[in-house]
Amino acid sequence: NAGVTQTPKFRVLKTGQSMTLLCAQDMNHEYMYWYRQDPGMGLRLIHYSVGEGTTAKGEVPDGYNVSRLKKQNFLLGLESAAPSQTSVYFCASKGGTDTQYFGPGTRLTVL
Amino acid sequence: GENVEQHPSTLSVQEGDSAVIKCTYSDSASNYFPWYKQELGKRPQLIIDIRSNVGEKKDQRIAVTLNKTAKHFSLHITETQPEDSAVYFCAASQQGGYNKLIFGAGTRLAVHP
């Protein structure tokens, strides 16, 4: 039981490049979330999903897209990366309780 | 929407002392308040949570108190140990359903031996 995993762990992009971050969970959770963490600002919700095939916007959705084609996977896409998207990205999932379980994070640098 | 403020941003204590971190929230509909601990380079992990139908909850050296009228809640750590050193985040949401958490900015706690 791996819990929540994220791929990749680190990535460096140039401005304008695109990439996809993958989040996978093996707990059969319905709810999945993408957050970004910046120094001094805590975690901010980018997008979330309440089930397979559904997505919704969080606090800071601009510049990101998401997809939930399979229940266990939640993808976060950056179509044209900007330096302001340099951050640590965390995925989380939640089942029948209120507890959100976080993945190990992806450190993204946009030059 | 909900806004969560957290204080202090940094806290330094001697081993064995108590530490208190305070958060305030703005949305009176919020009724679920978790606290997460994040060690350097690691993922946030839930350490304790409280729901609005109780005023206090304890788990060994950790306790959380909630004042719904004043819209604030606090984390109390007693008999601090060096391994308590980490960043602590409070959050607020409406329990159940998709449970969108709004986080405070975090408190960096340093426990000195």
C-alpha cells in the first residue's frame, strides 16, 4: 500500500515549456486535490476532483489544467510554464473521512 | 470565502517548554479544523483535528482548543522535544463532501535542547 505517490520528484523547465505532474493513490479515494506551496504562504488549492471524470477550480487555478480519467490518478498540467509557477506541488487524496493524505511533493523550477 | 490567519510565523522554545500556535478563521460555516506537521523536505502529515461540536481534543502531548464564538483555534504542545521541530499548519473547512481546506501560512517551531 504505497498511499499517495507523485511523479516526478524534481523538474526544471524553461519559460513557455509544458509538463504534466502525475498523482496516483491506491486507497480507492474519491476525492483528490492539487496544492502549491510557496514560502510564507502555506498550501493553496489549485484544482480538485470529487470523482472520476470530474474536476473543479480551487483558489489559484490560472495557468493550470487537470484531468481525472481514472479514479486512482489525478494529472496536473502546465501548458506554458512561467517563473511564477516555481513552487512545490503537493497532491492529496481523501476517502470517507475528513482526513486528506498528502503525496511526497514535486519541486518545480521554471527558469 | 474562508481566510485563515496563523500566528506566530516562527516560534523558538527550550526543550521541555510548552508551545502554542493560534489561528483565526473568517467563515462561520467552517466546522472542521485540522493541524498538519511538515518536517523539512517532507509531506504535510495530520497530527490532530477538531470538529465544531467539541471545544477541546487531546492526544498525548498535543491538544487543540476551539472557540467558535471568537472563530479561533489553537494548537498546544507540552513537554516539547527536539523532534517536534517542524512547520505546523492550521486549516479550516466544512466537513464532509469535498472538504476544501484553506490553510494558514504556517509556524516554524524550533525546539532547542
